[in-house]
Amino acid sequence: MKNYLRWLMPTREVPHARPALPRSTTEQKTFASGDSGSGSGFIALAGGGRSSWSQTDYATMARKGYMANPIVFRCVRLISETAAAVPLLIYEGVVEQDQHPILDLLHHPNLRQGGKEFMEMLIGHLLVFGNAYVELVDIGSSPRELHALRPDRVRILCGSNGWTEGYEHSVQNSRRRIMLDQDGWSAILHLSLFHPLDDQRGFPPLQAALMALDVHNSACRWNKSLLDNSARPSGALVYASPSGSPMSEDQFARLKQELEDGYTGSTRAGRPLLLEGGLDWKAMGYSPRDMDFVDARNAAARDIALAFGVPPMLLGIPGDNTYSNYQEANRAFTRQTLLPLINRTLDSINHWLQPRFEGQARLAIDEDRVEGLADEREAVWRRLNCADYLSDDEKRQAVGYSPLSEMPTS
């Protein structure tokens, strides 16, 4: 309100938002009375400013995304916590193993974290920044611990040919380098999501939703500012004296002070505005209804959920009727988002850890214990049970079990 008062005084100089143009090209402002120096009325200022968007560094995206936006927070938590809870199996060739050092390492990665907390942090780094780093620590000659490194503290060291030669980890004033050995193996595993324009670093889902994130955050800030301003849109008091004389300096200062003291702030909401002669209130801003405030926030929230691959129905966002029920939405989330991300991560871990352990151990998801696929498993078992043309061994092989003829006898 107070920002418009000086703009509306007909005898005062109107400040410009941009530098003045040369005299030959400066536009001449005319008032309603036809006199450029006196008269009543007001000047409407309009300008097409350039939009400003958030930076894409790790700290900015973490603070403005995960730490300040409820949609991003819930998407990251939903994916990372669900991924950490997925049960794992390990195979030696094609034979499932009950125990293995790699499985023990993932279940007990270090003294500070359990296996689920470690995996949750790893997936969270991937979703927020598109990159995650894991360091393998040897005690003696045996791999004993895994540590997830914060992505903004790791720098990739590239050679003249563009290939990675090592990594530099920095914490405050301490720096250490972990280089690749002669075989190309490194004690640091770099997990990254596909980036079309970068050969080394990954592209985070949060960056793809950056515009929607800024719109959603700005809408929340605008709503808070509106509530702090008594829930009134921006406006102006227009002074039109019957005699055409301007408002004095004392009158202007008194009116400005009364408006700031008596009519701004959430504690003064609903207080009526008393106007003296010659003053008229002109609304100059949009109301939440005019801006489709709720629909705009929901649309931005759906774009954020789309970038992360989370059905909006699972986040409680209204207006999305793509899925008929929560079970279908949960199944789509499991099949299209969760399992591909976990399989991709496990494949990288297998490729990284196999050279340090004897044999060909391979981590895999135990899909029979994934809750989101329970309906699919039940449908498969029901169809196989009705398949009279299959033997018991063929039915067992169809669902991933060993034939009865190969089972050890006691």
C-alpha cells in the first residue's frame, strides 16, 4: 500500500524503475486534465520484468527444495525410505546365498549407520543432486566399511582425455585425493543419473522441476505476505482535491504514518479504512481468486511430483484422476520409479564390489517380499494354479523357485 502513495501525488516527481532515456527519446507524460504539471489523476506504471530462478548448486537445491518445500521433501522421503526398506538377495552365479560378506557390508556399512539409513542417504543424494558417492574403507586387507560422502564435498579429477582419474574430498581445510588404480578401480563409487550435457556428473530430478519449485515456493511466500498485510491485495489512495491543490507535506506524512500504524499487519485484519474528503481507494493487485491461487499451487506440485516419478495421489494433491485407486497408484510407483532406481543402484554396486571379493556375487531385489507387488504375485499364482498343463516343477520355475527334483533331501 505504502509503495504506491508517492506515485499517486500529481505534483510530485514519479520515480522510474529504469534509467531515464536520452532527452530526444523520453516519452512525455500527460495528465487527465491536459496540463503536464498539475491536475488530478494517477499514473499507472507497468513493466515486464525478467523472471529470476534459483541456482542449481547443491546447497541451494537442498535448502529451497528438500528443506523448504513440502512436496519435494515428501517425494524424496517416500522414494528413499521405500527403497531402503526393499529386501535384498545375493546370488553366487545362479545360486541364492544365505550369507555373504557383501550382504553383511550393506546391512552394517559403518559404526554410525545401519543399512537402511545408509541406503536412504545414498538415494536422497541422487534425487536432490543427481550424484552420490560411496567410499569403501579397508581394515587390514579386507573391505570393512562403507561411507556415503556429501556430493558438494567431492570433486571429480579428470585427465586430458576427459576420463575420470580420481576424486578429491574436501572438508573445511582438509583435502585428500583418492586416485584410480592401474586396473581402473577406485575406492570411491560414483553413482549418477543420466545427464545429456555432462560426461561426468548426473542430472537431478529436482533440477528438471526447478521452475515448478520456484513457482510453488513463491506462491507460498506471496500468500504469507498477503496474510501479513491483512489479506488485502495491493492498492493505492488517490487524492483528488476539488480545488486542484496538491496535498501538503504534513498531510502526506500524516496519512502515510496512519496507514502504516493502523492498517498493515495480520493483527489489524478487517479494520475499516476511514477516508476523508478527496481520498479514494483503488485496488491495484490481484486477489487469490483472480490469480487461481490454489490451482496454480496444485499445478506446480503436480509438476514436481511428475519429475520425481511419484503419482500425485500418493502425495495428497487434489485434481489428479489418472489413477482409479491408491493400489494402482502404488503399483505404478513401485514398477515405474522404485524398482528401476534400485536395480540401477545395485548394478553399479555389484560392478564396483565384485573385484574386491572372490567369486561372482550379485545383489538383487527380493520381489516376492515387495509389498507394492503383492497383487501381481497373487494374480500370477492364481493363473499358474489353474494351468493344468504344467507340472509342479514348471510352475515353481515360473515363479522363480527351484524344481522339487533339485531340492536337497534330508
